[in-house]
Amino acid sequence: MKNIYLSFIAMLLITSGLSAQKSSLVDAQWVQKRMESGNLVIFHIGREEGYKDEHIEGAIYIEPSEYTYQDDVRVFDLPTDQELKDVLENKGLSNSKDVIIYTPKNWIPLVTRLYFTLDYLGHGGKTYILDGGLVAWKAINGKVSSRIPEVVKGSFEIKPNMNLLASKEEVLAGIESEEVDIVDCRAQVYYSAIEATHGARKGRVPGAKT
């Protein structure tokens, strides 16, 4: 998506979305009860080999590269709206369905990135994150499986919310404004320019806080 600069501020936007809807973080018992009524898509975020070994029964694997984009200029950007629509429909998502996202390990940035993406597409009110992920699910003896579920293509009408995105020009203006805080939520080694993130240059947006 042209002119969208998400590398350093995506987590800030994600945090804003979650704080506006606190009920988006749910526990394993809630998920277990919700599964009884069906009409639900569960997304597994993690390594594919781990998903094939075990996942919440009925969960669908989604590769982070399917909902992020990177080339020689852009890093961790959003794919086009149409690309996102196609991916999510092919994963079984329809507007009527709730979404639960979880991870077996510490892939929280990619979990929240998918939440943000769905929120941007207009589905944030029906999207939930499993607190504690697969560990919490297994702790209540939730069903796990190695069987890959059959996916029926969904019908997903998107309603993009451009207010959730910041353009390069808006970030540049924010650097000069005392009324704008830019938060860098990456690890300290990236913030301090010890290492580069995802092929980007070392360093951070001037004035960004950690």
C-alpha cells in the first residue's frame, strides 16, 4: 500500500485499537464456550510445522506473509485491500463470522498485526485474541488436533478504515509536532540501532519513544 509507513508505528496503532475495545482479549474458557455455537474462524499464528503437529481443533493456519508485504523499499506494509480480501475469503472468513487469533508461542506482534489488519478492514468488532494462546488452551484441556481442516471459501465485504493508517507525510509532520507522540515498540536492539529490523536501515524515527 503506497505511502503507508508502518514499520515503526504499527504497534502504536494496534494498541490504540485494542484499548478502544477491551473485550477483544478473551480467555480460554470464553473461546471454548464460543466454539459451541459455530460460525467462527480460528487463526493459528506460528510456524507451519508446529501447526501441523498440533493446533486448536478446527484452527486454520495463516502465514504472516499473507497479511504483510515487503519489498526493497517497503517493510512490513499492508498488502492491497483486494489481496487481503482474497486471502481472508480463501481462509474461510465471511462477515457473519467471528475471528479468534492465537499463537502457540511468543508471536504476539504478528497476532496483533492480524488483529489490526482485520480492524482496518472493518472486522475488528468481531475479532478476538486468545489470552495465553495455545498454552492457556491446553491448560483447560481444550481439544487439539493435527488434522488440517477443510476450508470453505467465505464471502468477506471489506470496509477499509483509512483513519487507522498513517502516511509517510503524517509521520514526518508528527516528528515536528509537540502534540504527536511516535512510539517505537520494537526490541531494544532495534530501537538502539544495534541491529536492523526486517531488512530496514538501522535506527528509528527521530524523536520516537520506546
